[in-house]
Amino acid sequence: SQQGEEDPQALSIQEGENATMNCSYKTSINNLQWYRQNSGRGLVHLILIRSNEREKHSGRLRVTLDTSKKSSSLLITASRAADTASYFCATDAIRGANSKLTFGKGITLSVRP
Amino acid sequence: ETGVTQTPRHLVMGMTNKKSLKCEQHLGHNAMYWYKQSAKKPLELMFVYNFKEQTENNSVPSRFSPECPNSSHLFLHLHTLQPEDSALYLCASSQVEDALRRLGNTIYFGEGSWLTVV
């Protein structure tokens, strides 16, 4: 069953605005990761937040994790046209030796110049 | 640009053809993955190889056959595919170690191979 579900499915904002994307999941996780995918390209890892962390920053990115609500948010501040891409959350429920990342359907972000 | 290289980037094949997708990782990782990405669907994990041994096969039809000759190379052999198999196939790698299990593994993806079955 699908683990991470992103919300909204699509988001269109003006350059300079902040973009907030949400992810909900169903079962216990070891960590949650956000990835970005430009059209027709591979996914690129953005940030990882562990289950014992509540907030993490990386440049213009801010990720929060609420394990009691089983949800995470990705905030991109001062968005740029180059931020236009699809964003995926992936939950990591490590079983055995493997990382078992389960991805959602993704959020399509459009940043208008 | 990326430590994971996939070839070909685009492939068009007939339903009776046999073709292969190739993946090579230059990151020194010990685990490699095949994912399928179709429109409007979540990314689907197909196969996992850990230390060259297949550790996961997510009920993938036998017309997809993976091969991992060493920890740096991964193939996906394709035979008698269906039009619904048309998708972006993504290869990925990660380093799986006990020390990382607590920290979490980051997966590094290739650029993908666009497959169209006609």
C-alpha cells in the first residue's frame, strides 16, 4: 500500500513566494526524505529528516516532521522559476539490511516568473 | 553530473523484441535498485540487489529480468513487453551499512530510461 501521500497534487505560485508541500504517511518510519524531479529526469535527494527530529533546514528548504500526526511538510522560501519541478516524499521503514523507501505520487510545483 | 548512469535514455521496442537497459554506478555503493515510474502513479520499486544478491522482487512479471554481475552494474532485460509497460525506468544505488541503518540511507538515482512499447 502507498505510504507517503503528498498534498496538494499541484501547486502554482509566483516567483518570490513561499511554497508549502505536505506529506502524510500511515505506518512507523525510520526517516522521511524529500526528493525533487525535473521533467523527464531522475530524482534528486533534497533532505532527510529522522524520526527523532522535528525540523531541519537546508538552504531555502525547511522540513518539519510530526510523528504523532504522521505528517511532514516541505517549505521552499523565496521560490525561483528554477524550483519548478515535481517533489516527492519518501518514507523509509528499514527492514533487514535494505532501505525500503516508499514514494508518493509527487507534487507538481510551478513557479511563475 | 550524476553518479548513476543509465543507457539508453530512450528506447522504443516492439512487443516481440528483446532489449536491455543498463545501469552503472560510480559511487562505490553496495545496493542497486530498479524503479518504474508511470504517469499518475507512485514510484514503484521493482528489484533490489544488495551485495549483488537479489533481495527483493516486488511481484514483477517475468518479462522483466534483472541481472547484477557486480556491485557497480545492473541490467534489466526486457522480453515480450506490453504497451502498459511503457514508462520511465529508474535505476538507483545506495550504501547499505549497519551504521547507516539508524541514520537512514539516501538513494541516488540515474536519469532514467524512457521505454515505449509499441
